[in-house]
Amino acid sequence: VGALSKSTDVVLNTRATTYYVSPNGSDDNDGSEAKPFKTINKAMSKVGNFVSGTVQIILERGTYDEIVTIAYKDGPGQLEIKARGAVNGSNEWIDTGVSVRCFYCTGTNCRIVLRGIDVHGVVDTTGNCSVYASSCVFLHLDNLRIQGATSSGNIGAVTMVWGGELFFWHTDISNKYCALFVTGSTAYMSNRITGTNN
């Protein structure tokens, strides 16, 4: 039996793992709390293709002007990207001082959780999505604020297509042509969803 080619290699993540990211870090670091990465995508590159444990990417205070890509992660585990200081299931918006341009998620079967983040931009100028998910089984948005960029497209600031379940908890979406667009998926929302001028 020959070895798998590089394009089909499978990297497993079967245990709890935490990576740290800081605007003052370096992508040459190891992603530890003492030596954080500079970009979220660098931390994502360290996450295996198969996630059965829990992977946390903790963001230090600051602005991350990048399209965070979460793609083709399989397995029953959980991938959580959260701001330091984020509170699970908070009943009110908590400003953690962490701002990320946008998130693009596709082809992922593990659970994706985004928590305590101000999402200030869009994936592109056509769809104008701040959080886009396609063919993802589970996406949980907890204590996000999505209002930094005004969209004019006909698709939602948060868009989930051909996926599984989308969960909202205390997320604010404002100044968008359309706040939420869901097709081929199921959305569950708490009574803490807020927003204006949509």
C-alpha cells in the first residue's frame, strides 16, 4: 500500500488543544499563550482535518483584518474561535475589544463556535456576508456584533446555505440590507437577537 499523496493526507486532532493569537504575535511562533500567532488563519492551519476533540483559538484584544477560512474539517469535535474574556451565553453584549473582518466556512462537519467577537467587514463586495457558511453541519454564534460594514447585496450579513443547524445567542446585526439569509438549513434564535436599520 502506497503512502497518501500530500493533497489527501489526513491530520487528526483527537484531544483538547488551545492556540493563542495576538496582533503583537508572530506567525513564526508556536501559538502558545507565551508565544501567540499573529493571524487567526495561521492558527487554523494547525487544526487537523479530523477534529474529534475540542480546539480553541483564543484571540487577544485587537483588530484582525483577515478573512478567516474554516474549510473541510471533519469529525464530531468542536472548533471554537473566541475572544479572551468572552462569556458563554451572556445575556448582554460584552465588548471584548476583539474585532475580526469576517468568517468564511465551508464543507465542515465538526461544530463551529464563534464567540465574543465584533465582525467589522465582509467576505467580498458581491455577497456582502460577514459570516458565510456553506455545507456546514453546526454553526453557533454567541455574543457577536455585526454592524461595521453596510451591505447592499441581496444576501444576508449572516448566511448559511445547504448546511445543518445555525444557532444564535445574543448577536447584534445592524446596518445591513439583509440581516439573515438561510436556505437548506435550520436556524434557532434566542430572544436576545438585536439590531437596527436592516
